[in-house]
Amino acid sequence: MKKKSIQSRAQPCWLAHRFHNVEYPVNILVINPGSTSTKVALFEDEKRVIERKIDHTRDELSAFSSIKEELPMRIGRVKDFLRENKMKPDELDVIVSRGGMLPPVRHGAYVVDDELVETLLNHPVEQHASNLGAGIAQAIAEEGGGIPAFIYDSISVDEMIPLARFSGVKGYDRRSFSHALNTRAVARAVAEREDFDPLKSNVIVAHLGGGISMNLQSNGEIIDVVSADEGPFSTERAGGIPIYQASRIAREKGAGALYAYEIGEGGFTSYLGTNDAREVDRRAASGDDDARLVIEAMGYQAAKSIAGLATVVNGDVRAIILTGGMSHIKRLTDAIEERIAFIAPVFIMAGELEMEALAAGACRVMRGEESAAIFADRED
């Protein structure tokens, strides 16, 4: 297809002097690192051309003593993907990656630069494989001659109102961690389908996955969250363990055991010995009362957290959306919906739209419809 020049409507100044000759369709490389895989895709504008999940074996990862040390390996694997698909770095127009565990940032795009990469690699708020995304993007962008690279809707999007920050202990504020990328994407999709303006509405989105998080999006901003360590247990996370029970675990088994329950040994794994939600659902369907009760308990806890977020806006909620991989499990979504349908219409967007959301965000920035922020310019 012959490319045509983009006619930007509101191109930010830092972009205009470098990329005003970008043509469309825009060739986009999307990068989404996870703990045992790196998802990559090539898009032309918002049309996916090819997507692949690059698996990293246990043996491959065991060679590294930290997540940061995995960076050269992951860069190499993404470059292999490009070579296999006959795409040279200098043929890309833009690279966009999932954002990692940064200090608080706003929603939208941030330019991948040295300070952002340095922070994610050496000073992240938490260790997470997504911290590698910006470093991978930067390396390939440099090889491509300095093409633009962004992260979009970082995990640490923080637009919480002051009242939401109180934890009960001075100096230990609540943190804003949620599946911002997917939850903002599905909110946008439902708003478009249902013909309402998400920038003038209140929407609650619950991401039901390996970790469960929720947020309240008010007029386009995430003003409160239920993080994965605060709310419902999930397939392998304990969620919000009551403080006295948490103290007991730490005292009897050590702080390491308590942390393990929050990152892999809690939830379904603790109660039923598996983190496979489909297996648990099959057990429940075949008459396993323990499995049925655990799923219903997860739904019960999720409904309580959703209802709690609704109180922040006095019940003025336009839509409640259930998304993430576990939204495929009707037994779970039914258990949630029956308790929250009185608040607002409930929509199920099973799975996730992360790759599409990243590509769409990059397109909006390249067209000048959104601006990309500079990490160093953020307000502390």
C-alpha cells in the first residue's frame, strides 16, 4: 500500500519537528513483556498484521539472577521476531510498549528516553517483567535510527483523589496499581458501543486475571483503585489478607511466606492446589463443592469491592465492566453480576485488549490526537 502523509490536527511540538513527515499506514511494533513470555505484534495503524507470544522457558530464565539481567536476551528475541517477519527496525514508524512499575504517572503516552528506562531498570517501585518493555523499545528504536518509542497507560497510572490515598498509617499511602492499559481500553470500547462519552461518565472496570484489580474511571481519569493486594483473591494471589491474619502468617511462617501468598501461592493455588481457573470451573461443574464455593467466594469478594468503588461517586455509575481472562468463566461473572446489577448495567469484555490498546495509543500520538509526556517533567 502506498503511504500517505499524516495530517496532524494537534501535533505536540516535540513531535512535530522530528516526525512531521511520517506517512500512513504507520508501521507499529508493539511489545508487552510478561513474567514467562514477551508478546510482540506488528500493526499497520490499528490493524494487526501478525502477533506472537515469545515463550521464555524456565531454563532460559534461570540463567538470570534478576529481571534486569534478562534485558539483552529479550531484546534479541524481539529482533529475531522482526527478522523472521522481514521487518527492519528502520522500516518501523513507532514502537510502543507496556509501561512498567514506575513512580506515579498519569494515563496516556510517555516518551521512552534514558531517564524512563533507567528508572524502570534500576529504581522501579516493584520488580516486574513489564519494567523491561521500555528498554527493549529503546534498543530497537536506536537501531532504527531514532524512531519514536513510547510506553502507554502504565501499571502505575495514579490520578487518585486525596481522600483515596489514606491507608490509616501516616507515611504509607495507598498506591495506585491496576490493569490500567486493558481497563481503559475496554471502557473506551464499551462507551463507543453503548454511545456514551467516557470523558463525561463514571465507569467501574474489574480486571479478573492472575491478579484481580479494579478502578473507577471518572471523566476519563482513574480516581480510585482496588489493587491486587487489597481486594479479591485470584487464581494465585491472596488479595487483601486481613491484617491480623497477615501478622499471624508473618509470625508463624516468615515475611517471605506472606509475600509468596501475594504473588503466586495464594488464591486458587492455596485453596485447591491449582492456578488453572478452567480446571477449577470444570471441577465445580462436575459436582466438586469445594471448587464451586471458592469460585463463588471470589465473586462475592469482587462484588463487594466493585460496590465500594461505586460509593466514591455516590452510586452515579454509567457502566460496570468485567474483563480479563477469568471473565470467560460464567460461573464467576454470574456470581458478581447478581450482586452488583442494581448499581449500573454490567458488561462483560472477556479476555484483554492490551496489544490493540497499545497500538491505538501510538496511533493517536503519531496523528497528534494525543500528546506524549516526558517522564522527567512529571509532578512528584
